[in-house]
Amino acid sequence: MIKAENLSFSYRGDEGAAAALKKLNIDIAGGEFVAILGHNGSGKSTFAKQLNAILTPEEGRLTVFGIDTSDEGSVFELRKNVGMVFQNPDNQIVATVVEEDVAFGLENLGVPRDEMRRRVDEALKTVRMYDYRLHAPHLLSGGQKQRVAIAGILAMEPKCIVLDEPTAMLDPSGRAEVMETVRRLNREKGITIIHITHYMDEAVKADRCIVMDGGEVVMDGPPAEIFARVEELRALGLDVPQAAELMYELRKRGIDAPEGILRSAPCVEAIAKMYKDRGTANVR
Amino acid sequence: MSVELRNITYTYNKDEPSARVALENVSLRLDDGDFVGLIGHTGSGKSTLMQVLAGLLPPCGGELMPEGKSYPDYKSAARVARKSAGLVFQYPEHQLFEETVYKDIAFGPLNRGLSSDEADARVREAARRVGVEPLLDKSPFDLSGGQKRRVAIAGVVAMKPELLILDEPTAGLDPEGARELLAMLKSLHGDWCKTIILASHSMEDVAKTVKTVAVMNRGRLVMSGSVAEVFSRGEELRAMGLDTPQISRIAEGLIRAGVPLRRGIFTVAEAADAIAELLGGGKNA
Amino acid sequence: MLRDITLGQYYGVNSPLHRMDPRTKMLWVIYYMTLLFMASSVWEYALMTAFTALAVKASRVPIGFITRGLKPIAILMLLTVGLNLFMTPTGSELWRLGFLKITDDGVVIAAKMAVRLVLLIIGSSLLTLTTSPIVLTGGIERLLAPFARLGLPSHEIAMMMSIALRFIPTLMEETDKIIKAQTSRGADFESGGPIKRVKAMAPILVPLFVGAFRRADELAVAMECRCYRGGSGRTSLRRFAFGRDDLFALIWAVALLAAIITIKVVTR
């Protein structure tokens, strides 16, 4: 449903143009949960901004749900379908009351009041912020603010939500809240999720990881496959979950530890099994 | 001794309906050479505690004792505390203001009354240690996020504080940026700053950087001890809404599953060594 | 934390006055002021005082919190009372020192003046004490709405006010943080002459403005992403409802007017 063909883009500054995306080819199907990884400056945020035509391709083509993002006439149709959540929760909340912020997009679209009321309430309930609907946003926690931002997008009933490092400024519980919400939206409502992050434990929860570097896609595949490539990820300035790192370190120490383990429980299971069978097959 | 806090309490918006207790009877002692990780969920009082330590927030009760000494009044205690401590706030790059990186780093040393020669030496040395030396003539507003962060930290480091306090210094950095920053802090500890206290949400970062850990919960200091001691109390930490490093969760799980692993493992390298040994030793073991 | 700050002096409890529609309260304050300036006899002043006391009680705001608001205008009050006390030429003389004299008329006029001022302050501060700034802007927006037909950009004004209000606590918090951070770097904002002090503000103001522009930038993009395109064709979620408490306010307004007219007729 999202198709980038030879998409190139560069930022023009005082010192000439700096290429941010280089002939990018990405295909994302409807309903997928994709994590995009890469160090700062790898082009991942630039790609995100292309998805709802905040930036448009210099060369190549990007179609999102059949809409060419370079077509200025359908920009509102596009933005209705592709919602964006940004890093700083403070700088994307417009209104001074939670429910009014959630209504902001609907007000812009001219949705009638009764319909708006219904959609705002439903969106707030979905992100579990309904009890806070009359609160002032600046008194909420970071995780709650991001959930309000997600509700504001959800109320517009999009097909896809792009989250550009939504957890970078949050504490662990805030991060967990946001991740739980995003996963639920993907599973229960079938919304396509494009989640840009630095946190490997978040990427692990996606169906697919795309790793970007220097404006190009350098890895693309399921998390288990990507995170087995520890050396390559490190060279790209990225981390791996400690479970994957441990398995990798064990393999480096000559132990035949299985690949594709990313979480604590399977890691414990695998090592416990190796311990039970020790002295037999696991030492090379 | 670097600083001592005795029975500190602090309440925001005292005497108003929105009053909120941030610190309750907190006593803490930081000795020369300490490298402390301060953990606690948002709102646990970490940031307030750091501001009290740096002499920037007068406590509602209790005594601030910089250099471990008592002072006749808060004002004089705060003056000494501000002189000996440097606080790097969260997102310190938002406080940059000068035309050049050099001038921005020199702001602190010049305020402390150093001559321009002394200040110059300080700026260059601090910039070198923090890794921003090639940027000195640039405008701080033209740098990348990670560079700005380093410049801002250099601005505090250049004052050569005995006690360096950092609030979430790696927040928002990419993994490599965070790794480099923590390594840089480790290299500062000892000869440049005697004592460092570092607040972080990343238990992995804390585990591999600091020597001792202090845990805040609901305005109280509830635990302190070596990294191994604190992280071995995983259940209690999780009850406070805190995580432990994934590797120590794995180690705990292995012990529960009957693998005779020793306790107090909190880095991947240690775990890999210990497990390799248990499994009959790999070729490197 | 500074993020708990509220603008003005809002005292957040639940009371009939807090529950009232902001527009009702704003119109009430104007109405109350008019009544106060219409009042002439001692009886009317007594009535207004009693009514104000009742309103204060109903607001559940502690009296100490309210009188705190009177302090800044104490000098102004002393001056007004003093002028009226000594400068009223009519009435029989009670006391005299040189050209200064106090007459019985002067005492009455000064007393009325003092009561009027105190009531004025208390009455209008009840509005800000019981209405959060957020609700207040909403009310102002609605009160201004009819003027949109006359070409007043009421949507833009309201949007600006609302965004300003939304960001004032954020910027206050940021200012506090910047001041502390620069203090930790040895900055001194308190000593020295005026020029030195103005210069000392740069380390605060530069980051504050840079930050405000960054926020404005990000907010503009976020608003665009949510299909914002100005006031035309917009609908609105908020509907101010005339509630039971507003009905009471109306009844009180009529009753008060009736009482004042009665007093005026009877004492004529």
C-alpha cells in the first residue's frame, strides 16, 4: 500500500544540498507493523515526512494508498489517511483540554458535532485516556501525552500511523504505554504502523525491521533475522537487545547457541536446555 | 567528602491545593570518588534531588551540607554547593546561547572569575576531553543534536566541578551517541571530576557505567548499594515500576530454572563468560 | 514542579461558582461592577457587601487567599480614602489641622469609597479565582464570535490565545530550567547595574527564543499533518451549556437588582 520507487530527496542549506534519501525502494503492505531503525541522520525521519507529503520527492515516486504524494490536490485526503506522531509530545498538542485536542483534526475536516463527539470518545477510550478527557495536557505524563496525540490521529480514522521516535523523550513506563497502544491498534484495527525508533526492544515487537543508513535501506527483514547480525548493526551505530547479544557472545565463545532469540524467556529456555544437554552436542 | 544531604524535604506549590511532595526526608552522602547512578520513575523526585544537591533549589526542610560541612544559613551553603557542583540538565543543548562553541564553553569559567588565559586553557582541555575540539569556532546552532549535547556538557565540565551531576544525559541520543557519551563520562571520573552522579532511565546504561546505584521512589531514597546489590533485588525494583537490565532478568531466570549461575551478573560479557564456563567451556574459555 | 503553575490566581476547587459558564461569570462581573457604581446609599453598600460575602462563601476559596490579592492595591486604596477624607469640603467639621480638615461627609464618602474598591477587587478576582485561564479563553472566544461577521478575525484571535495559553506553562517551566542551568554555570542575575543586568539576560533569552521558535515550527508541522487550514469550514466540539448554576446566577442577578431598586425607592 506504500510504494517508494527510486525516491530521492536532499535538504538544501547554505553549504549546498545534502542528500537525505538516495534512490529508496520500499514496499509496505497494508496492516504491516514496520520498525525503521538507523542512527541520527540516516534518513529515517526524512522518509517519515515523505509519507504524508510534509516533504515531497525530488526524484522518483512515492504512492501511499494509491495517492501520489506529489499530487498537491489530494494532500488532505492523504493526511486524513496517514497520521503522524512526533517525538516531542509537548509540541504537537494544540488545545488546552485533552478532548479538544483529540477533536482538532476532526474540526479541521468539518466533521459534524455529534459524529465528532462519538469519534473523539471512541478514540480516547481506545488509547485508554477517556478518564482524562477534561484534563489540561501540560499536566499529563509524557506517555499520556503521546497517547492523546495518537487519539487525535485515531479520531481521523486513518489507514496508517507513522510514529517518528515517539518514545525518545519518555521514561520506561511511558514507552511501554505507547508501545502497547500501537501494537493494539495494529492488531485490533488493522492499522498499518510505521514506527521509527532507536530502541531495539521496540523494534523487536514489529513484524518487520528496515535498517537505514546514509539515506539507503541496508537491511530489511523480520527482527529475528536482523538482530542476529550483531557485528553489522554495531558497525551502523546500533544496538541489539541484550538477549541477542548474549547468544552472539556465546557463539563467539564457541558455544552452539541458536540464532533469532530476542527476548528473555526464550533465551533462558535455550540456555537451560543447553545446560541440561551439556557435554553432548553443544560444544563445537 | 563531596556533599551530604540531611533529612531533606521539598514540596512544590506549598500551601496551595496543587501542593505535591517531591522529596521526603532524604539523606544522602556522596564521597570523593563516588560514581552514582540515580534511578527512579518519572516523578520519583530524582530531578528535584539533583537540583537540591547543586544548590539550585532551597529545600523546605533539612540541611544541605556541601563538602560535608555545616553552614550558618542556606544562602552560604548554596553558594559553596553551586561552586563545587555542576548540574547538566536534561536536554542541556537547549541552554546554548553564544555565537560560537568556544564562547559558550567559556561562559562558566569566566563567570567563576578565571582570567582569560586560564579560561582559554580550560575551554580547550574540556573540549578535548568531551570530544568537541574541532567544533570550537562553529556556531552551536549549526551542530547536530549529538554534537550540541556534547558542547553543552563541555560548558559545565569546563568549570571543573568536583561534583558533576547529570540528569538523563543520553536521552534522545542514538545508541552509538549514548555509548560514546557514557564512555566519555567514565573517562572524566577521577582526575577531572571527583564525584559523578548520573540519573538515567536506562538500566543497561547504569549497569555498565556507574559504581553504585541509588533508587528513588515517591520522594524517598529507598535503596542504595553496589550495582550488583541493587539489581539483584529485581522483584522490588519492578514493584516500583522500574526495570532491571534484560541481562539480569535472564540471569535470574536461569537461576530459577536450576542453572547454577552465580548471582550479581549485570553485563552481557560477564554473563557470557559465566555461562560458557558452565556449559563446559568454549574454545575461548 | 513548575508545570503545576496556573496563570493568574486560579484556585481549583469544586463550587457552584467554578461550575458556572465562563460567559455567565464574565457578564456577571460587568453587571456587578455596574451595580456597584450605581450604589449610593449606605443600605445599598451593605447589601452589596452582604452579597459579595455570600458569593465568596459559595466559591469555597479561603478568605485569606482572596485578601492576599488586595495587598498590591493597598497604597492606591489609602490614597483614595485619604483624598476623600481630607478633601471633602461639605458637611460639618469634625477635626482640623492647618488646611487639613475632616468633615462628617468626608468620613462617609471615604468609607463608601473604600468599600467600593474592596468589593470591586474581590468581585472581579472571584472570576479569575474560580475560572481557569483555559476556560476563560474559551468564554472570550464565544463572546467574541458574533463580531466575526463584522470582520473581526475571531477564530484566529481565539486560536492564538489558546495556543499561547497552551504553551505558557511549558515556556515557564523552560525558563525556570534555563535560569537554573545558567546559575549552575555561575551566571549572576542579581548583582550589578542595569546595563550589566540586561546583558546578563542574554543567556536566558537567547535559548528561550530559540526554543520557542523550535516549538512553533514543530507545532506548525503537527497542525498541518492534522489537516489544519484556517478557520473556514471548521466545526467545533465545544458547546457551552447553560446549566443549573447559571440559572441560579440569573436568579441572583434579578434578585439583587430588585433589592437595590427597592432600597432606592424606599430611601428616596
